[in-house]
Amino acid sequence: MSEKLDTNIEVRTLVPFGPLILHAKVPMYVIDNYNKYCDKIIADKKKLREQDHSHTLAGNVKSEFRIEKEFIGEEKNMHLIVDSMAKKMLNADVLGPEAGTSLSYLVNNPIGEISVQIEDITGAQLLSMWCVSQYSGDFNPLHIHSGDISGVIYLKIPEGRDEEYEKEDHHPSIGDIQFIAGTPQALSRNTLKIKPKVGDMFVFPAWLHHTVYPFRTPNQERRTLSYNLIYTNNKGKMSNFKIADKSGK
């Protein structure tokens, strides 16, 4: 007599390949603080010109301006959130120990170094942070960033975005961000399209291709905060978080 087949088996999902993207929600009081700061810069045409960051970026948008180092230092809440997310990107427990996240190609690693361990990371340095103010028809073409990891935080989403979504007869993408890695393969995916909400924060490897689609609603703003960060490597514990000055040092 044959034994009854037990189909109640334990199954684990392993994701050992491909780039890691972290998602978090930034508290609204932090979002409000940055929106107030950005409102002041946008209203001051002289400051907007002085802090213009568009010449270093890929976006085809209304305005892109650098966030001053002094404000980043004063608004310590975002400072702490960025630091925390940088640490989580190094945490093997996010995907499990089988993931074997490679640290060999971090910007500050010695040339040819292949044995970099998490304990070698001493801290992180924020290279740049900037605001993207996007209006109807504006878009960000497919691009990558500099540094080791990058982040985007959503400060404003256009009113009417959801109504525009409903009008799309297929593959809606109004104002979405889309990440692209590699080429299509069976039983796999190489793109991730996200419909963001205010307060959403996404952190990802700086080399990961991504693009932002336009929206059509007039007189509405899609506002984001982006940054680039590098890890420092001096054989110690990750404890120091620094903000680069205008020269990047």
C-alpha cells in the first residue's frame, strides 16, 4: 500500500540575484520641512539660479536645484533617515545570507580589492542632494547616478494623477518611476514600475537605470528629493555619516 504524499512542505523564496531596492515611508513632518525649504528657494529667483543643479543632471524638467549643506545639517531628521537606509543597504538580513551582496565595486575601495567585507565599511558620505520640480510634460530620461547608492523621496504628487491613470487604456505610467536591470528572461523580470505616493522613499544602487514618466495635468507639481551617497572604507565599524561640501569633499 503506497503512503499518502505529504504536500505540506516548507518553501523558502531566495532572491540572490539582481539589485536591491529599499522602500520606506518618511514622516510627514520631515516632508513638510523640506517642502517649506523648497518653496522658499523656488520663490527666490536669485537663489534658484545660484543653486541650479540641472547642468549635472539628465532631467528635462522645470527646475532642479541643490539642497544647501547647511539645511541638510540643520534638518537632522532626514539626515538620520538617509544614514539609516545606507546601513540597511549593507544588511545581509534584508535578503538573507545567501544573497552574498558584493561590496567589491564600491567607489572608495582600493583598485583590484575583491575581499571587502561589511565590517570594512566605516561610514557614508552624502555627495549631493537636490530637488526636482516637475510640471506637465516634464520627464526624466533613462539614466543612472554617481556614487554607491542613490535615493529618491516624494515631496509632492500632482492632484489629478489618479484621474489621468484611469484615462490610460493600457500600461498606465503617469508620473511613475521605472527601474530597469538587465534584459528580459524567462521566469524573471527586468523592470519595476512604481506609482509613488507622498512620503515614499526608495534607495537603490547608483548604477541602476531608471526613468520618470511625464504627466499631463496643467499647473500641478511633482516634487522629489534625490541624493547620491558613497561608503567610506577604513577597516572599522559603520558609525560616521558625513555631508560633502560644494567641492564634494
